[in-house]
Amino acid sequence: MTVENLSRDLERIGVHLSAPEIQVLGAMLRAGNETQGEITFQQVYANITEERAKAPSKAWVYKCISNLESNQFITVNRLGKPRHYTATIETIMAGLANSGSRQLDILEDKRKELSENLESLERADMQDMANTIIGIMTGRKPKLTSGHIEGRDNVRMAMIRELCANTSPGDVLRLTEGANLLDLGPSKSGPVEKALLESVQDGLTIKALLTSQIPQGQGPASLASFLSKTSSLVVQGILDERLQLRATPQATSTYRMLCLNEEKMILFMSKAPFPDSAALIYRDDNPTMMDDAVATFDRLWQSAIDISAILKQAIAGGIKPSNKPPE
């Protein structure tokens, strides 16, 4: 191992070759070689002063020796006078292990802090923060307006904030292309899916309309597979008819959206499974589009295949959901 590699590895466990204590440890090792055993303070001090143009104070050397002892790099025999010190490969290994353990604790604390900061940042609602800043600076709560949302995380945060938060029993969420937007399998469930299911528990009704055609002959098998992989919360929502799933008889091109009641909706700008671009639209800003989107959804819904009924039959037939809750 080179000196550079040694220095780097030591610094990782909080030990520096240039530290005063390590310099004194070197003097103790050299003095120990000369005496073939335990060494006294005077022998250590003499070794240090021989190598320096200006001798350090004895108090400084005592402090370094005390630090070496507390960090387990040396042992001290206090039975006789003067005290005798021992520095060996065993004591140095113990000191390094002690320093490494201490550094691991420090890094673990930092990792927890970074993890908490990461989770906090992922949950951060930039619109809410911006609204709060405006409120503080102007004394007025800004009026909510429609707008464009960029970025996958921002889109998903908007879905949670606008469509899942503060819902009440009797509220209806219309959702199209549910095969992609409402993946309720535990292994893939994310914060949006979790928020939707929590809202269903609180009384929200979700009408999810699948507009992509299921491959011929795979419908029942696909639905049975879906049910076996999904959570008990989904099954309960289906049984309570607060989670309603339907599919158009053939692939249908329509609004790709989530719409809460007839008041606001998020309209997706791409066909990607997890869109990174969307429009948030409030009824006051565009009532014509809102009415047309709801009317189109309701028309397709009436002629769609009731998957919820098929799933209920599967449940009655004994297909059991996963007991694992959404993550």
C-alpha cells in the first residue's frame, strides 16, 4: 500500500497522518523500538525533542498521549512510577477499529439526514411554496389559475395536491387510460396510487376508464392476474363500488385526463405511461372544455365493459389479493 492510499483510507475513518497525536504515536513507536518494551513519558519526550528544532511543551505532549489513550491507540500501565506506555500493532489496530466505528456512526447519522432531506424534497409542493411566498409578501392568497405543468415529479405532485387532497365522500374522480395511470399492483405502486387509494378509503369514488384494447383472448387471464397481484385495499374499493373499472370495447382516442367532479382536471399531453407534461385546468378558466371532457367520458363510460363486475365474480370465485399494502 502506498503512502497516498494509506493516507486516503485513514482519512475515511477519521485519522490523519499529520495529526499531532499521530506524530506523537510515531515518537512512541520509535522510542519503543529503542527500549524493547514499555516506555516512559521522558523517553517519548526525548524522542520528540531530538527531531524538532523547537521542543514542544510537555503539556502538549501529555494532551496528545491522553488522546491516544482515549482512542485506544496505546495502553497505559499506572501501577508503577513513572507511568509506562505501550504502542504495538495490536493497540494501533484497536485504535483504528475504534476510529472506524465512530466514523461509521457519523456517516450513518449523515445518511439518515440525507435520506430525510431527500424524502422532504421529493414531497415538496412547489406551487404551495410559491403560493405561501406570495401570501407572505403581499398579504393576499393568490388566486388559483390554470397552467402548464412540466416534469414528471411536478405532474405527480399536482395529481396528489389537486385531485387527492381534501376530497370528501361523494366526490367523483374520472380517470381515462387507467391501465397506465392507475397501476395498483403493490410492487409498482407509487405516491399517486397510494394517495388515490387513501382517498377511496375516505369516500372518494374513482371511475377508471381503460381506453387501450386488451389483446383478444387475454382479458379474463389479465384481470385474474391483476387481481392476484393487487392489494386488499383495491379489492375492498371494488367491493364497495368506490373503485369502478371499465374498458372501451375497442381502442379509443379521447381526453387523457384525471377530472375531479366537474371542477378541475389534469389533461395529459403525451401517451407516456408516466407523463412529464400536463395541463392543470380549473372550471372557471375553461368551462366549455370541462363540460365536453366530462360529457365525453360519461358517454364512453355508459357503453364500456364493466370490469369491476368481472373482478367481483373473480373474488367470489376465490382469487385472493396480495396482503401486501401499497408502498
